[in-house]
Amino acid sequence: MTQTARELHLPAGSTGEAPWQVHIDPARAGWTHCGLQVVELAAGQLLELADGTDIGGTELLVVPLAGGCTVTVDDDSIALQGRESVFTGITDTAYVPAGRTVRLSSVDGGRFAIATARTDCGSDVQAPEAAAPAVAHLAAADVPVELRGAGQASRQVNNIGTPAALAAERLIVCEVLTPAGNWSSWPPHKHDEDRPGESVLEEIYYFEVAPGPESPGLAYQRVYGHAGADVDVLAEVRTGDVVLVPQGWHGPSMAAPGYHLYYLNVMAGPGERAWNICDDPAHAWVRNGWEGQLVDERLPLASAAPADSSAKGERA
């Protein structure tokens, strides 16, 4: 049976379970590995993370979306300065490995994402002697930022939790900022087969759209199938919406003219922690057209450190 937007596009508010605005665990997503929670804390509020984010075999990354917070892991605290919004700056983050007690608190309040991955689902690639990841604080100024693509396919990628930036067991996290009128996740790509050059990863897209003077803004997301994946999604997305990508080609992510687009990508899978993708061969040729084109001058949309524009044409 074809998986459609009815199953894979989750509008804002449709997955919330108090206190969460977004609450997606592997069971809710219908898969095995990754999850996402988004919570809005009032000024002075303290939240102890519940089952699914702090126990057993679940690792997590705390990502401030608006405002700052303190992450307390056992008896140690990490202060995250955060940002005014996802469109005004890059944030620092806190990584917590599985099996730790975690609390969030915020003096002034704010909105926070918690990206998660199960670590106890079995793997035939991780060596037994591999050292367990440690609690980590990645400062905003140290986040590797890339400007990818060119022309109207230009976008900004904040590598807050990718393998090059963060030691973790399975979790992969990044942020993508797409200027109004541009396309990202282009050309479409997939990561649903275990083969050379491609890894199996479940993926969550969490969206925020910069509002206009009289509108909250909107964007569009496409996910479609191939011979081994029966999926067909074309969704209008708004702030707080989620699209699940269990399989298939995904892209483009389309920022409507007038509205900048942000999405948080959360990925995890059963094998090597690697972000290996395959382009849809019907559209892979478009990369060649970027040679000699300039990166959109509006980028970076949000910054805390110089961006690297040498990664033209990469995924996301």
C-alpha cells in the first residue's frame, strides 16, 4: 500500500502529548530508530525528560529553536545560549548519550527540540571495543556551516550533529535554511538501501517558515517512490509540521517566494553512522549546471561563524 501524506505529513499539533508540541518516537513513526520531541518551556520551568528520551538505549541532542536553556545531565549542567529564532542565528547544542538522567530548564522560556535515536536495536557494524560517546557541548561558533548548491538551489546547512561534528552512536542531525523562492534537498536523493555509497537511514523533517506581514508562511515538501519504495507525498508545510521519510526519494523542499524556510533533519539507521546518499538519476544532471553559478547572496541567513561554500552540490 502506498504511503501518502495522510500517514507521513504530520501537521503542527497533531502529535503533541503534554508537555510536548511534537512527540514522535519510533513507535509513532512506524519504524525503529529515530525520534523527535519539541517542547515550549515557560520562564523558570523545569522539565525532566520522560521515557523515550532519557532511559535505556536512547541518545539525544538538545537543539534550542528559540531562547536558551540549561541542560542538566546527572549532576552536571550545560548552559545553551540559544537564539532568538532559527532565522536569526546558529545555536549551541548539547549531546547526551544513552542511559543518563536529563533535565531542561529555562530562565526566560523558549522552544526546544530534542532529537533522539535508539542505540540498543542491534548492529553488525559497530566494534565491541568502540568507546561510548561522552556528553558534549558544541558551541555555536564551532558549528560547521556549509553553503550548498548554487543559484536558486542555494541553501545553508548547519552541521550541529553530523558525524564530522559530533561523536554519537547512531544519531545524525543538521539544520537547513533555504532562502525564499529557492529549492533545497535538490536534486532528490534517497538513503534506503544498504549498498556501496548509500546507507539506510530513517529521517524526520521538522519545519519552521519565516512569517510574512499578513501570513504565517508556507512551503512544500516532496517524497516519492521507486521500484523498492511505495511512497507518494506532496505536502504544504507550515511552522511546526513534520514529514516522515521512511524510504524513497525526498526533495525538493520548496521555499515559497517571500518566505524563508528552515528544517531540522533527524536521521538514524541500523548500520554504520554515515550520511551516504544516492541522487535520483533522472535529476542528478542538474548539478552540472551549477558550475560557474554563484551561491545566493542572501546566504548565510543565520551565522555564528564563517560559512564554507566549497561543498557545492552536496545533499540536503
